[in-house]
Amino acid sequence: MLRVAIALGSALALAACGELLNPDLGAGVLSGRLQNASGAAYLYPLGRPDLVARPAVDGRYTLEGVPVETTSLVVVDGAPLSWRASLVPVSVAGAGHRTAPDVDAAALPPAGRIGAVARLGGGCESSATRFTVVGTDQIDVAPAVAGGAAILEPLPAGTFLLDASTAGFTTGRVVITVVSGATAPFDVPAEVEGMDAAPGCTAPGASCRTGLVCDTTAGICYECLSNDECLASPTGETVCVNNACHAPGASQGEICDPCSADSDCAAGACAANGSFCTRVCNVVTDCPAGFDCVSEGTRGVCQAPRGCSEAKEAFGAECFDASCADHLAGCVCFGAQPALDPPVPGYCTGTCTPGRAGDCSLVPGYACDPADGVCKRP
């Protein structure tokens, strides 16, 4: 009888501790050794950067609660400007213990890093954007300066997801490749989140790019909301129509002015799809910056990929490459210097023909640089 009582008591004690009767099959224990590690060395399971471990003096470490889905450890050593990092393959046994491969910290390859900028839609910019390389310890990293790139390091070489989170905008996500010992620049596009209580340019930290004004209802930045935002023209006071500034008078229609017939436009073409003034064209080089030559019946007419309004919003967006071409035909990312340390982003703009009037007129203040053939902002 005494033996039964002791056995029952032991079983109850083990059950209370969650052992044997309820083992956690979804996680296990990893142990290993990081040889020649410095005091700055650390490691964590890829996907669980919260389970970080720092090796003991002899390099040994233990990680508990590692998910069985884990296939790699992120191993880091070194110091700023000389980080080393690598992915180490591992296998985790549910409710069990396994040993990870020994690693020589001194032999780790140079870490990579990411320079990231958010390319926000709606003509907006924001100081509140935060970047995360999913699964790593690079979480909610902010740019060092407004309008600059966020630097995310140290990272092991490999393919990851890069997220950009900005209040008032959708979460941007792109696939990135981290290269050992190099800085790789990436744009992360995001659009105004119309369902937010404070969308786009109305969100904390957000504003409009130069020359645009915020529609506080939609959170989108436009050239104008009323005549007050429009500049004076040679023919009289400019008026705001469909959130764009236009010269009054049917015969004064310039690029993107509203129209109902070709005779309404100075360039002689009223686009049937959208009823805005434009040019007749044969090739894209006949068109103003940001426009493509699109077939319309028996002629070609110049059109922006997503319309005049979105083209105006895209001019000036921060970038490292020409990925804003979905808003601007023939887009270039002018002024980007990704090789600098830290990398410097440029801005989206369009190509132009030097000396031809109106090529850069879509956005006030831009002018065609005869040396580069690019519309540049002041």
C-alpha cells in the first residue's frame, strides 16, 4: 500500500510540473559551442530572435523552447563596422534535446546589411516608418535622419522578407537578398490605408512632399484643394480642378488640364480615356516626363500609367531604384548613391528632352536638366 501511495504521489508531482504526461512536442532544447567567441557574440533561432543566447566563457550555450520548425540559428560576433554573421543549420526534436554544430566565431563570414527606404503612395512622406527583417533581431528600425535610409545590421547572408510599417499606410513587404560583407539598398512601397482613422498624410509623423497639400479626409496629397493653392498664370488666376491647378479658358488647356475636345488643348489632343489634355505621339520620347505613348484609335496619345494625379504624387518619392515606374513611365531614381556609407536615397522622376517646353511641367518647380535629360526638383 505504501508503494502505491508513493507511486501515485510521484505521478501527481510529475503531472503538476507538466513532465512526462504533457511534454511540449512543439519545442525542444539546443546546445552547442561557439568557439573563439568575443564578449559581443550572440545567437538566436531564425524566426525567434527573442530566444537569444550569449555563450559562456568556454563558448558553450543552451537554448530552450526552440520551435521544432526552426532550421537555422543566426550566429553573430564582432563589432559595429566589423560584424560577422552566418546561418547555421540545426534540427530540433520536440520535447527533446539536440546538439548544434560547433562554430568557430573567428571564421564567421562578414555580415551583410540593408539600406531601406519607404516609397509611400499618395504623395506622402513620414518620419514614423519602421523597418523589420522578418525572423531576425532587426525589428522596428528607424532611419537615422528624416528622408534617409534605415540601416539594418548585422544580418547573415540569405533571402529574407523586409517589412516597412508606417502609421496610416499599408504594411509594405519585399523579398530581399542579404550579401555577405555588402550593403544592399531596397525600396519598400506602401499605399495609403483608407480604412485607418488617420490615413496617409493625416497620420502621426506623416506629411506631404514639397508642393502638395493634404486632403484631410482621404489622407492623400494633391497639387491643390482650392484655388488658394494654385499659382498665378500669365492668363490670370489659376484654378483648381480635380485637385490639379489649371489655367482658366477652354483654349488654354495644358498637359492634364480637363477637356472635352481636341480644340480645348494647347497641345491639340484631348485624351478620350480620361478627358485630359495631352500630346499626340508616335513614340514615348514624344511625351512629357512620366508619360507613355498609348494607342488611341488611329493615333497615339501621351498618358501616365495610372493617370495624371498619381503621376504627380509619384514625383519626388524616395527611392534606390526605378521601382516607381508603375506610376511614372520611363522613371529614373535620380540622385541615389547606394554605395555610400550609409547609402543615400534619390527621388523618383522622369526623363525629358532638353529645350522642349512642357516636358517637366507636370509638377511645379521641376525643370529639365540639359546635361542629364532628367526632370530635377529645386
